[in-house]
Amino acid sequence: MTVTVNTVSAEGFRHSVQIDDHELFADVPTASGGEGTAPEPHDYFDAALGACKALTLKMYAKKKDIPLTGVTVEVKRDNSEEQKGKYALHVKLTLKGVLTDAQRDELHRVADRCPVHKLMTSTEVSIETHLSEGAFSQ
């Protein structure tokens, strides 16, 4: 899987984000000089966590025959100290369905073991950026 990001126009900050057959967009908020026409990259980072928790819970519940009918995940960001190396995400789970307290507790524990949560909190991530061969302009 490759994610490809391309500038939409030379004047603005809007970019298309191609992930396999899916096209998303990213922009910068108006307060930062953008048009605010799409989520900013931090929003996608936060959304990845919420989506992963929801999907993980649905898959786990199906596998364990837990009567979970739906999940709402709200992710709120506190990036007020990001420049100091602190980025806090506060997650609120709403579990839907007729669930026992034990099932709710089990799903709560499982939510924190979703792959993206683990990636964000316990994995060493390495990023290497390379320039493509040759220069071109359009």
C-alpha cells in the first residue's frame, strides 16, 4: 500500500491524498493561511486512532459473540504542549447494544490494544525521507 499526496494548486495548501482506490484531501486551517477545505494532517492522525478503536471493537465483538451493535469514538486533542513534545488524545467510547458490565469492561480493555494505539504508544517508528531522482516541474 502506498499513500500518494499531491498539491492540488500552486497557490494554495490543499492536497489530494490517494490511498489505493480512495481519495481524501488535506488542507491547512484558515488561521494558518489555508482555506480550511479539508482536515489537516493532525486530524487524520487523530482519526486513525478513533477508526482503529471502533473497527477493532466491532471485529473483536463479532469474534467473541458479544452483542455490540455499534461504537462511537470521540477523540479530542490537546496539542497545547506539542512544541514541548507532549501530544494528548482523550478518547470517549460509547458502546451500543445490550451488554453486561463484564462485556463493557472487556471491550474497554480491548480498545486500548488496537494496532494504531499500540503504534502510537509503544512502537519505535522510523521515517526516512528521500528526494526522487531528477527534477521536474509542472
